[in-house]
Amino acid sequence: MRSILLWCARNAWLRRTVPRLPFAQRAVRRFMPGEHMEDALRAAGDLQARGIPSIFTHLGENLAELSQAEEVAAHYHELIGRFARWGLRPDVSPKLTQLGLDHDPATTVRLALGLARRTHAAGGRFWIDMEDSSYVDATLDVYRQLLAVQPGIGVCLQAYLRR
């Protein structure tokens, strides 16, 4: 099932078409309140008012090229900067493959450390999103490197993670 969903996520026609369908919009609204950063911040503000915290993640996984990792990191930096204006705690959970893990682990550590430091300075928590089983060892290696120099870092485990 997971491989089918990942194939669907990579299919350009499905990516353009399905989000416009009303049934799809209703199905994902609970997990993805909109297509823009402000939509997510607004939803998080509503949840926070009810005592429910939020963790933000940028959707997607593996990158085609390393330069995209810088773009993902810039997206997170922008998001963290907006948290204060919305009165929200900046808890973020990037996937390390989005920060270049498949291409250059050193770049991944550099980008993740920058995000972790910024998140911590803003009063939030930095969570590394554990991906599939093939990334467990590499993810934990990056986690240990980060934790050695920056407090406030955690790992989000997948309920269906197989080893």
C-alpha cells in the first residue's frame, strides 16, 4: 500500500488533479488544512486555543538533487520566523531525505543543525521525522551528531516502522 501511495505522490497528473477534487479536499483537511503556510499557521492557532499543540512538516520525501535541500531548509526557516507573529511554539519535524540525506549526509547535518538551533532559540522543539526502515541507521546517526551539539532534538517514529 505504501509503495502505491508513494507512486501516486510522484505522478504529476495525480498531483495536479486530485487536490482539486472535493472528496480529496475533505479527506485531507484534518491533516493538511490548506496549500499555503498561512493556512497551516491559522489551523495551528485554532488548535492551540483549544490546548492542542501542532508539529509542522513539509510534505514530500526524497529529492532529485541536493540543491533542493537548501530550498526545503529555507522553507523551514521562513516558517519558524512566522511562528512568533502568530504566537505559536515552533515545533517542526523535517524528513532528512528532504535535507539531502540521499545525496550528502554532511549537508544534511549542516542544514538540520541550522534548523534545530533556530527552532530551539525560538522556544520550540526540533523533531526528526523517521522515514522508512531503510533510513533508520542513517537517521539515528544524524540524530546523535545533532544531539551532541544541540539540545531539544527528538525523533518521531513511524507506527508502521519495520526492522
